[in-house]
Amino acid sequence: MEKNARAENKVAVYAEHYLNLIKYLKKEIMVLKKILRRCFVQEQKKFYGYGFSKNHLLKGITELLKNVPSNAIVVCESNSARLAIEPGLFIIIKNSSDKSIKDSCKQVYHFANKVIKSDGENWDFSPERIQFNNNKWALREKATAVILAGGKSLRMGEDKSLLQFNGKPLISVISSQLLPYFDEVIIGSNDSKKFKFLNLRVVHDIEENKGPLMGILSCLKASDSDVNFITACDIPFMNIPYIQDMLNMASDADIVMPVSGNNRYETL
């Protein structure tokens, strides 16, 4: 009888464990559903399950994707798959009360575009920040992008920000790349009229003729965000994944700046 009682107690403990696990998974699935709801409304839904060893991840995923239309909205739940492919967006949902990280997640943790913390009831992230535009996933950061355009372009001889690039003003090319990923994009310049066509907020220097540092200070004071990404007006290609990595690092630092191989600071 005592042995049976212990066995029954063990079964009861296991049952409680799995019930709690199911409850937790249901809550995590609700997070995912809220993120995806806008994407899948009135759309045909297909779900694929797959299983193959880590040594054959790339081959297996390649075969799987042959069955998926090129313009399909794809969501994949897997840590290991990130070792084989680079998705448009890689998100980790972590239990805020559990500091441990399972091994498969540790391997890919540094790849995460965003780490969302959840206590099972709430999470520190709004699903509406995930968008799907032009067949691409986009994560709109709780941050402001600042484009410095207050220089006099003395060496160039003409305004760099308005140089034509693929038929558009350079500053327009830059801002259009940043807009889907930030709450706001602002322009640091003392000439509001020149950039009126952008329909973006233009911030004047607090004191004129003090150089780019004054432009940065003025924009930081005017920004509504605690986190701000600052770049120049003469860089036509924005490396969005790299910028997102920098923003993730910003949670533990006052300033994040790229450094080249010879330990030189690289401005953006």
C-alpha cells in the first residue's frame, strides 16, 4: 500500500507538472497568436512540422521551403534552425523569472533581433511593433532615428543631403529605410524649409555653429525616446540588422559605437 501510495503521489506530481507546462505553453502561444493575428486574418493557413538532425538542418529546411510560396508569410518555431538560416526576424521569448537558458537557445541568443521577457501573463513588448511590409518582416523599435544634416558641405561644394541617388534626394533614401523600424525619424538641421518635403520633424541646434556634437545634443534633447540611433546624411545604405544589434546592446550601455579592427571608432 505504501509503495502504491508513493507511485500515485509520483503520478500526481508528474500530472501537476505537465498541467503547469501546458498552461505556460498556452500563454506563450497566446503571445504568438497576438503577434500573428493581423498577418493571418482571412488568409489561407498552412502548418508544417519537421524533424531532422542538426547535421542536416540546412538541407532539410531547404527541402521544406520548396513547398512554401516565395511571397508567403512564414513563422518558424525553432532555436536550432537559426544556425542554418538567417530569417528576416529572429525573436526569443524568455521567462522573466527564470535566469537559466537552455543550450539550444544559448547557441543562437546573440542572433536575436529582440528578446521578449514574459512572466506568463504579460510581456515587455507590444505585438503591434512587428510588421510585415513588402514581403519582409520588420520590427519597429521603441527608439528614435536621428539623421544629422546640419553640415555646410564645404568639401563637397553642394549639399550632400540633397544629392540625387537613384532619382531621389539622398536624405529621402536614408529616411525611408529607417522609418519602418523606428517610432520616429527626426532631422538635425537649422533649415526646416529645405527638408519640408520629407514630412519629418526638423530639430534646430540649440546654439549655431558649434559643430555636429551640438546637433547630436539638440536632437537628443528634442527626442521623445530614451534610445536614439544617430547617423549622417551621406550614407545611402542602412545596415538594418547591424543597427538592431546595436540597439539591443544599448540596454546595458550609455553609448554603443562600432569599432574597426584597428580600434578606431566608426561613426554611422
